[in-house]
Amino acid sequence: MQLTDKHHEYWSKNLKITSILLSIWFVATFVVGYFARELSFNFFGWPFSFYMAAQGSLVIYVVIIWYYARYMNALDVEYDVHEGEDD
């Protein structure tokens, strides 16, 4: 099967959003966690390091998954590769 320019454009957008979201994941998981003790300030009444370890990273992961699913559904519809609804 020969890939068209439309396929390359779709894949390019897919890789771009994936790399952006993976970068956010990396920062939330490793960078913020590594420097959390140095970022000593209160966040919603708790120390920031505790918040990021207990809740913050998990919230960020859920938002990343939600955004990726929403974005890819819209991209699939735009490029007419969506699975559609079963009627």
C-alpha cells in the first residue's frame, strides 16, 4: 500500500502530539519529582513535594490520557480514519 501525503501528514501530527505529551509526562514524573524538595512551598495546604508524590502526578497522567484520546478522535475524524459508531 502506497502512503499518500495525507497519511504522512496524519502520522506527523500523531508523532508531534505524542512527543509533546511524553515530554509533559517526563517532566511530571522525573523532573518535578527530583526537584520537589527544593521547591518547598505549600500547595493547597500541603508541601509541594508531598502533593506531587501523592496526587499531582496522577492528576497529570489522567489529563494526558484524556487529552490524547480527545485529540486523536478529532484527528481521526478530520482525516476520515475514524472507526465510527455501530448503529
